[in-house]
Amino acid sequence: MKRMIGILVGACALFFAATVTADEGESSKGVALEQVTVTARGIPAPVSGTPGGVGVVDAETIAVTAPVSLTDAAVRLPGVDKSSESAWGGDVNIRGLGRDAVVFLIDGARVNVTTDINGRFGLVNPKDIQRIEVLKGPISALYGSGSIGGVVNIITKKGRFLDAPAWNAETSLGGGSNPGGGDVHQIISYNAPRSWLWGSIGYRDFSDYKDGNGDKVRNSGFEDFSAKLAAGFKWNEYNVTEFQYQHLDGSEIGVPGTGMAPLPVNADVTLAGNNRRLVELSHSFTPEDSLLRESTLQLSYQLIERRVRIDNFTSGAVAWIRPEADHATWSGNWKNVMAFGDHVVVAVVDAWNWHMDSSRVRRTVAGTSISDKPTPETDQTSVGVFAEDDWALSTNWSLNLGARADYVRVANKETEDIAKKTANDASWGGHAGLTWRFAPDWSMTTLAASSYRTPNILERFKNINLVGGVVEVGDPDLDPERSLFFEYGIHHTGRTVRSSGAAFYNQLRDYIVPELIDPSLYRMGNVSKAELYGAELSLEWDFIPSWTVFGNIAYTQGKDKSADEWLRFVAPLNGLFGVTQKMDSGLWWTLEGQWAAKQTRVPRDTEHSDAWITMNARAGYDFTLAGLRHAVVLGVTNIFDETYGNYLATSRGVELREPGLNAYLNWRVMF
């Protein structure tokens, strides 16, 4: 704790000394416009006025960095790290928590899927993303169960209403050397005063990548096809209806590492198919001269089909295993925003039902097939109400209060191994945040929050045969996990400098982990009490016209208080630094470094990780030719071909290495 405080105080002194000094100058770019987040609270708010850690990655950043997956884009935010299980869809870790502790949304629709083998974060093409918004920790009661670690909301691109009708299109071509492969993406839209139409289609195909030693990381390639069709219609000045259909088919997605150590150490795990369908309809009513500012009803249906292949066993009696599951989620959300006096009140009714149906076939080398259901057919239903008051106490002070109550019911169908059981939970969460704008361009925020996570279908009802005759089972009577969270932040949004610092503390109880009952049986249980704490700093400084230096640093520590040992999946001290120049001619370039320190505070059965640093460079040229706008980006990642591993990478008895030197080229044509 003393080390964390020392890092925070020292870095704050350096960062904010630079802030005050640098901001005395003038900027040719004028006042920097602050990013606005729309998911941290019920209404849009500037990041500097939002209590709690919030991060945003926009479409332009995604376009120039050309991430293989959205996880590679999200990890540019301090406090956000990736579990490098595959190039396609590695999971994220936010301030030491990931998987079921992080809610994942695509356009507000919750992605419900088991997270034992990754696959959530590959379910959307990065070139369809308008912005990635990340809530770091349970900073808002809006999202209900599962947000004790945070929220990732993907907002995809769509059309807009324009004063005059216009057609727009964008063609994007890209390719890289490591992983080797390419992608093509096409967008076309029609935008008019009363309606808009949007369509996009994309295809990607990448082979296995190589590490810094030039060794191929087998079973790490992937292929996917994506499409989106959306439309909006403005009935009058007050009523707007929008519809969208999203489609992604992923195939032959290699998983060289996985989040469950007991999976076979001598076989390949592949997502032979990982598909998503989303149908969403929303209607917004925004009257004038009324207490009611906005009323929006959103309905969605999302189906995720997962087909896993475990094969190429090098020993044992098993030839292959085929687990598969369908995850269907119906959801409805009705949000109302009201304003009166110094208060803006948001009231939400939210409901969703997740239906999971799974099966598994095992084939022995002798040719015998065994079929079973690792998890029974189950429904998890959640109904919740949320209310929030954003209260302007004065010109410089504002108070945000929010609370949510949920009723969650989980019910399964009886199988040969698992009896029919129904579990009911009533849970609540709340937050209180205070913002003080104590000087021009400066703000200070504090937040206290209580959150929860209801045990999911797998944790309650799974009955999985692991290797060596070991069985892992759920517990229908699990209690929800609880979180008590505090954060302090300070922010500066000046003409030439944008900087932010935060310190946080997250206490967890009834933490759900597999509990060893006897040598052949693990059962999920509320056996752990844990705490996480840390600090983050970030800075952007336009130190001379057209030149910007940037950087961030994040420190997190976590302790399992019940077992008196360090938590397993907590990233070491890490950060990002760089410099960029944007010229009036349309040319620009960036040189940056990403790094991580050693991680020595690990559980007793976990290896330490080494420190590493990689350097990346990219350059681009934006120009107009033949009436079309062009944007060309040439980039190189891991310039010095560093051989390194991410501490959060989990693998089946092997050390998973990150990609070595990679060169990529992207070309966009727009009109």
C-alpha cells in the first residue's frame, strides 16, 4: 500500500507540475474538446465530471492502430489489460477483475455467454466500432449484476439525420505480416432529414502468428465474416425509431491458451464456430417544454452459437471432444430522463432472460462415443429497476446518486446427473459520486459504490469431467458476490494539456472460486474474501504546435484475504508512452512504447513474469484524389522483435508468447 501511495504522489507531482507549466503557453489548436461518455450514467456527461474511472477509445484511434481485436484497442486505456488467450478474442481484465466480473455490451445489449474459453470480445469487427467505452469498476449502479469489475460497452457505427439527402461510403483494405493475413470492409449509408440507412460487410482471415524468436504459436489463427444492416426513421421532431441487425460468423478460431487450467495439456482447443446474431429495435420520444426530456424503449434478441473442438491429443484414451452451446438472450430496457430545477433524474426498468442449452460428445481412440450435458438446459432471468439523480448543488459542485434493485431467478431442467433446481436472489447496488470544479479546467471527483454479481448458470449447475477423473460441479445455493468500492480522481482539461489521476479501493466478499472438496471433486463456493487497490495516471501535452506527447501508467495490487496470498490475475505495473506529430499537409506519424514491469506478487503455485517493453511506429497520409478522401496508414508493431509473455495470459502448461515483429498497411477510401 505504501508503494502504491508513493507511486501516486510522485507521479502526480510530475504530471501536474508539467500540466501547470505547459498550460501557461498558447496552443494553435485552441481549446481541446473533452470526450463525452454516454454509458457511465443515465445521461451523457464529460469524463472530468463523471465520478469513477471512465475510458474511451474512438473510431479514429481504432482505424490508425489497426487492432486485430477490440481487446488490443481497449488495453490502450490505463487499468485495462488483456488475457492473451487468442489473437481473435482475448478477454479483458479491468483493475484486476475480468471474465464474469465484467459486463460486456454491444449497443447496450448484454452479451451473456460462458467465459471459461474466451470468445466474447471477438464477436464484433473492430471496423464496425464507433467507440469503446470502459467503466473501471462498479462505478454505476445502472448495470446491475456482474459489474463489480467494470463494464465494456461497444457502440457500433450507424447513420444519422442530415439537412439534405446524401450517400456516403467507405472501403477499407488492410493486411499484416504477423499474424499474416488481411481484411476487407465496406460501409455504405444513405442519410436524409427524416430517415437513414446503413449497411456494412467485412471479412478477415489471419494465420498463426510468430513470437519474437520466430517460432510459430500454433493454433492461433482465425477467420470471420461480419455484416450489419440498420435503419432510422424520424416520425416527427419528437419521435425516432431505429432498427438494426448484426451478424458475425467466426470459424477455426485457435485458442493456444485458455482460462481453465484443468483443460487438456496435450490437445488443441479451437472455436470451430463462434457466431452471433443481434436484432434490436428502439424508439425514442424527446418532447419539448416538458419535465420529461427523453423516453427510450429498447428491445433486443441476441443469439450466440459456440462450437468447440478439442483434438490432436498426444496421449490418453480420448480422441476428441466436441462441446457446444447456444446462448439466447431476450432483453428490454425502458429509460426515462426528467429534468426539474437543479435535478436531472433518470429512471430505468431493465429485464433480460438468458437461455443456455449445451451438450458434449467425447470419442475415445477405441471408437466409442459418449454424449452428455456438462450444463443442463437453464434460464437465468433478471428484472431490475434503477433510479439516478444528477443534482447541481451549485456552479462548481454536483452530486450524483444512483441505486438499483434486482430480482434474479435461475432455473434448470433435470438431467441424468443434475436434479431440477430453482435459485432466487434479490440484490441491490448503489453509488454516490461528488464532483468539485475547484478551478478553471480542473475538477476533483470522489465516489463510493456497492455492487453485486449473481452466480451464473455454469457456477450453479455445471457438472464437468476434467482430466484424470476429476469432476468440477456447481452449487445451486451460491450467494451473490458483493463489492464495496471507493475512488478519488483529479482531472485537468486545459488548452494544451489533458491529464487525469485516480486512486481506488475495491473490497470483495463471498468471492466465488472452485473449492477442493476431495482429490477428485471441485465445487464452486463462496469461499474467498479479497481486496484490490491501485492508482492510474494519464497525460496528453501539446508541447509545441502540431506535436503531442502522451502517456499513462497503471498500478494494481490484489490480495485473497481468505487464503492470505496474492490474487492470481492482477497485471503488474504497466503503461504507455509516445509522441505524435500531425502536419498541415495531411502527413502524420507516431512513435510509442508499451511496457510492463516484473510481476512477483503472485500466488504460491504461479510463475513470476519478466519485465518487457515493445516499441511501435506508424505513419499516415490523408489526402483527396479524384473527389475521394483517402487515408493510408503504415505501421510496425514490436519493432525490435521482443520475445515476451503477458502475465495475464493463461495457457495449458505452456508459456504463451505474444506476437513478434509485425508490419501492417491499411487504406481507406471515403466519399
